[in-house]
Amino acid sequence: MIKYLISAIIFVLIVYGLIEAWPLLAGPTLSITSPTNNAPFPSGIVSIIGRTERASSITLNGTPLLHDQNGGFSSTLTFPRGGSILTFVVTDRFGRTITATRNIFVPFEN
């Protein structure tokens, strides 16, 4: 009977440890709300809005973006006429990275 009790306690501790360690094992995540891919912006003003989890840093085309403690980030940028590629890179504290890109277009005036 003692063997089964000890085995059950060890099993519960292992499962609990895996549940608690999951965020460390999963790595960072990135969700970009705005801009959508291939979106036109006639004024050239683009609102960057998104959320990340388990990130220590976020960059947009190599420039750091500030994020709050809940992982939300936002910024407003102005782009020249023509197409632009936005490259988001999120890095966690262990050096694992994920990358996402968005293409935007600022139309030429007639």
C-alpha cells in the first residue's frame, strides 16, 4: 500500500512540474492584430498593434518595440510611398526567437 501511495505522490509531482515548466518549454508567441498582410495605407500612417507571450524583447525591422507586462505592444509609424516589409522578431530569455513579416503598401498619389 505504501508503494502505491509513494508512486501516486511522485506521479502528481512530475505532472505538476511539467505543467509549471510548460511556459519555459514552449518559447515565445506573437500575435499581430494590425497591420494585416498586404494592407493599403493611403495616408502612410500605420498603427502597429499586437501581443506576445514569454518575450524578453520585440523588434520591428531591428528597432526595439516596448511592450507592457501583459505582452501587449503598440506603435504608430509613418511610411513612404510604395511597398514596405515589416519584420517582427520576438526573443525570449533563453534566446529562442520567432519571426513574422507583414507587407504594407502606401499608394502613390495621382
